[in-house]
Amino acid sequence: MQGENLRENLLLGMGNPLLDISANVDKQFLQKYNMKENNAILADESHKNLTGDLIDQYKAEFIAGGSVQNTLRVAQWLLEKPRVTTFFGCVGTDKYSQILKEGAQSEGVNVIYQLNDTVPTGTCAVLITGPNRSLCADLGAANCFTIDHIKNPANRKLIEGAQYFYISGFFLTVSPPTILETAKHALANDRPFIMNLSAPFVSQLYKEPLMQVMPYIDLLFGNETEAETFATEQNFGTKDLKEIALKICKLPKQNEARSRVCVITNGHNPVILARDGKITEYPVDVLTREQLVDTNGAGDAFAGGFLAQYIQEQPLDVCVRCGVWAATQIVQRSGCTFSGKATFQ
Ligand code: 26A
């Protein structure tokens, strides 16, 4: 897929670059760390031995991760033309950041990291139990990202040159001022500003910065648990995903000329897309238990597939179909990884 309207730096993403340390574990191991089967959390004192245990006891694999970086890697895989996407995030000056950078760059992402020479690159423990994945991120250097990175002249140019902006809800834990500044820039230039709910804790613990940026969001992704938690926190008075998606679209919006699109994925159930007071549902390919290897990165891959089409101004149903296709590929492999040419039609 190489559209004629593709150019370098069309889509600029920001997030936490993390190296995933991933293993299949048993339920007792989850319990030991007081973790749920399917969740994403920030590490605290109680998780300090977690990655060490994963490596020693479960032969953990090291895989490039970080939600937005995953999304851009998947988009690049589909787009084929290098550097259509640019990524900003903060890493340490260590071996892990080299692995991350080489991985994402070789897959076509233009990686522009902010460097921190005192804090190590962030990691994310990925605990897989059958079809579920539980994530525990130790952000490390990712948490040291500062707004200076988008103020430096070379990076400012990249922001000015980009047409689409994608930032995870996860990044609200790191730099709300950077998100707001980017959102305002997108608004002033009538360019799409795209976010992801990322995890239930974001709507709960980062409610205020999330709602501060909400009026700027033109396109919002989330999964079923994230949407339900958001609805509870906002007192929507419903658990119905379609109603929630419609209500999210109706939240106050700065750029009224561009109606908000809300896309909720729901595991193997149909994807829900809300826009202009209407819902459209799209079926998902149901895989067998044997085909389903690892759901880590499924949501990121969905966003990557969707955005690969969206930035080519394809109709929304093509965007969703491509998102579903990409997620279906990624869940059949360990981590957010792929190989060969993308064959989406
Ligand atoms: C702030 N937090 C918790 C996070 C993350 C995260 N990426 C950014 N910030 N917690 C987990 N991830 C990433 O999500 C991917 C799967 O969707 C993991 O690194 C994993 O690759």
C-alpha cells in the first residue's frame, strides 16, 4: 500500500518508549504482584522485583513496546514508505534505548528521542495468561520527557510540518503541557488531533488533564473497559458501549466544523464507531484459541491500521477494516510484532 498522497512526517506521535519484558505466567504469579488479568498500570514499590522475576523464572522475551511507538510501527508496516510517521518520547542512554531505536527505525518510523543520561530507559512487564495480558510499566526515562523537546527548533519544524497528531492517554501521566500545546497547534491549523484512552486508570487518576484536552480531540480510540471506566468517571449513567461512544462524541469540542469520531474496540465483538449521532458496527475475525498467541499490542495495532488509512483520507469503514486486519495479525504473534509485507486489501 503506497498512496500517492503519502509524504514524510505526515503523522507525528508522542508517547512513552518502553521495552517490553514479556512472558507467559500462571495465575499465582499475577496474584503475587496483585495484578489483574487484563489491565495496564504504573509500577510502584510493590513491583520492584517484577521484571527480575519474569526474567529469572519465566524466560521472558525482550520486545520493542510503548503504545504509540507500536502504533506508528504498525502504520509504517502498512504504508511501506519510510518516515511517513515521526515519534517523540524520552529514553535513557543505554542498551535498551538502542534496541528500541534500531527496531522502530528499521521499521520506518522517524524516531526522535529526547535523551536523559541519568535515568534508564523505561520497561513494561507483560504478563500473559492465555488470551489476557497484564501490563505494568516502569516508565523510567519516559517519565522525564519535557516540553523543551517540542520547543527545540528542529522538532518545532516537525510539529509544524505534520498534518496528523497522535498521542496516547498514557502520555497524560508524563507531560500534559506538551499534549495541550500540540492540541492547540492542531486546532489553530485545523489539523486532526487524535488520542487513545489507553487504560482505565487514565480516566480515573488523570481525569483533570484528560478533560482539559478532550475539547481538542477529533478522533478518540478506546477499548471496552476503558470506555466503561471513562463513562463511570464522567457519570454518563450507562454501561452501554454504543451510548457511551455517542456521549463521548457530544462532549464539548473546540473545532465544531470537524465532528468528533469515537472508536471503541470490544475484543472479538464488533468494533463500534460513533459519529454525528450515528453508530456503525464492524465485525471482527474470530480466531481459534490456537491462533491467538498474545493480545499484547492488539489495541495499538488497531490504531496503527486505522491511522494508516485515515492519513490517506480513506473512508472510515476502510480505516476500521484495516485496524481490524492489523490487530488480527498482531495477536497471532508474540508482542506487537510482524514480519513480511502487509497484505491488507
Ligand atoms: C504509562 N503507561 C502505563 C504506559 C504503558 C505503555 N505505553 C505507554 N505508557 N503501559 C503499557 N504500555 C505499552 O502498551 C503496549 C501494549 O498496548 C506496552 O509497552 C505494550 O507494548
